[in-house]
Amino acid sequence: MTSSSRAASSGCGETRSNSAPPPRDALRVEFFGDDIERITRFDPLTGHKLESLEVVTIYPGKQFVTPAEKLRPALLAIREELGERITCLRSIASCWKPSASRCARSMISK
């Protein structure tokens, strides 16, 4: 597969298959939990294995970029919310002492 081609993806259980438009070959990535167990290049028409691979680079089919005019307001809102959360957590931490555990419990339950 090339980075400029569009690919289809399908999966069943712990196996993912990616294929480019015909007449290209396809990749099958088999997982064991979160670990990749096997990568196989195969013919998408017949399903026959062509070769086993140790390493493969897979590029995204589309690239999404958020315009700056949308990104700036989102970042400002995130920073504002972060400031509110920091203030809240600091007020909880300030009364979190063994002698003031009742204060901390009442702040957390709110």
C-alpha cells in the first residue's frame, strides 16, 4: 500500500485488515490483547498469505486540521476551565489535613 492510496479497514475480534483499492495487496494485523502478535501481507481477492512482516508504516487515509480561528477559542475555554479546576482542587487540598478530614470529605461529596 502507498501513503497516497485510500484504504478500507475491517475487523473481527482481535484481527484488523486494511486494504488499498484493487489491484493492491492488503495487511492483516493480529493482536493478543494490546500487543501486535503478527502482521501479514495478503491478497484481498483470494485471502492467501503473501508474506509475514516485522514492521509496517500505516498512514492515515485523511488528514483533519482544525483552522486557527476555531482552535483559539477552544484553547481559551480549556485554559479557563483548567483554572477553575485548579482553584477547586487547591481549596480541597488546603483543608485536607488529618484534623480537618471532615472538611475534605464535605468538599469532595459536593
